[in-house]
Amino acid sequence: MNAPHLIRLHQVWTHTVRIVQDEGGGAATADNDAVPQGERKSVLCRTFNAPSGITDQDRIELLVRLRQHAGQIRLNDTELGPVGSEPRSIVIGSLLRPHNRIELVVSDPATWIDLEPSSKDGKHRFPGEIALRIAPAESGPCVAPCDDGG
């Protein structure tokens, strides 16, 4: 029996500020200083390729746990729902594409200080734990949502 495999998605994230223009989801990006405070949404984004060797029978989950934030998570423009400090496991196998884009949208400006670049090159680290978990069909169901590694 094969054990589930974990692929961490910590680095490299980019950070933008999005202005929500209307309830219908219209949006634009702007420099942090140019956006009125009440209209900002902070967006962390990362791209990744689909893991090689997966089959239609494999169970693929996105494991997410934020340190202090509450936000919304999206994969390839599909809303996956809210995430926060409680570990969350989301089955995403049918949403995976050869090339993928994952976004964390944080609305509360008080939490943005933790979204600052983690290195001199301006790249960001995800503010918590995020990983893909691939469980081969013969390994049975996944049970542990996120580990405490950092």
C-alpha cells in the first residue's frame, strides 16, 4: 500500500492589492498607496504544475491552515471557500489542470503586515500551511488535514 504524498506550496507567492469595484466581482489591481483603505483586498497568488503520475483514482486534496488570517481561497478561478486558523482539507482533483493558479484573498487590512515579503527579492511566503496531498487509490482515505510544520 502506498502512503499519501505531501507537496508543500510555501514559496513563491506574489502579492497584489485588488480594488473591488462592485458586488458583481469586477476588480482591478493597484499600488498599495493608491487604493482607498475600505476597498482593498490583499491577494497572494502562486502558480504550480499538476503533479506527475497522478491518476483519476487518486484523491488530491488542498490542505490549508492560516496562522492568523481569515480569507477566501481560489483555485483556477473557482472559489473553494473560507479558510482560517482551523485546518481545512478540500478535495480538488477535478479542478486540477496541467498549469494551476491558487489565490488567497484577505480583506482585513489589519492582517496585511504579515503578508510582507519574506526576502529581499520581494517574494512572499504563504502565511500558514498549504500543501497538496496525493493519496493513491489503494492507500485509503486521507485523515490528517495539516501538519504543524513551519
